[in-house]
Amino acid sequence: MTSGIGLLANTQINPVLQWPKSSVRSKMFILWTIESREALLSLDEAMRESFDPYLFLRDAYLQNRQYLIFDGNPPEPDFEISFDADFDADFEAAPEEEFEAEFE
């Protein structure tokens, strides 16, 4: 996957587009496009199962971009997820009587 200027450069040196005969070049370009789409079909199921397809696609793109920028060795996040000691205490189930009394 490339972006910006890289995409322009790749289209200029793509062997499919360098074919001298126009009718052959067009047919090869169509096959190349179909193959590119076929490579993405496996991701359609993940998109359908996601809660928010836009967020899923955006996060996948950003993660892939970071992976490519750092040549497969992205840095560890500089934050740590930690919960308060009483985090679980806030979500303990209330006794059934108290729960019913709150909603009467």
C-alpha cells in the first residue's frame, strides 16, 4: 500500500500500464483491478461484523500506516492503562432487594 507521491510513481512504473499495445494493456489493467479487489474480499466479513465499520477501517489504516513507517517495528505506546483499586467495587452487583427498590 502506498500513499501520495508513491501511488503516482507506482502507476508510472507499473508493468501492466507499460504494455505497448492498447487493447492488451486495457485487458491486463482490468485483470489487475479484479485481482486487487479479490485480495480485499476477505476483509469484507470483518467489516460487516464490526460495530462501527468507519472506525474499524480508520483504525486498520492507521495501524498499517504506522507499521509501514516504522518498518514493522512500531514503538510501544507511551501510556499505560491502569484502573483504580476500587474500579471493580463500583460495578459489583447490588443485592436484589436494593436493586428493585431503586426502580420502584
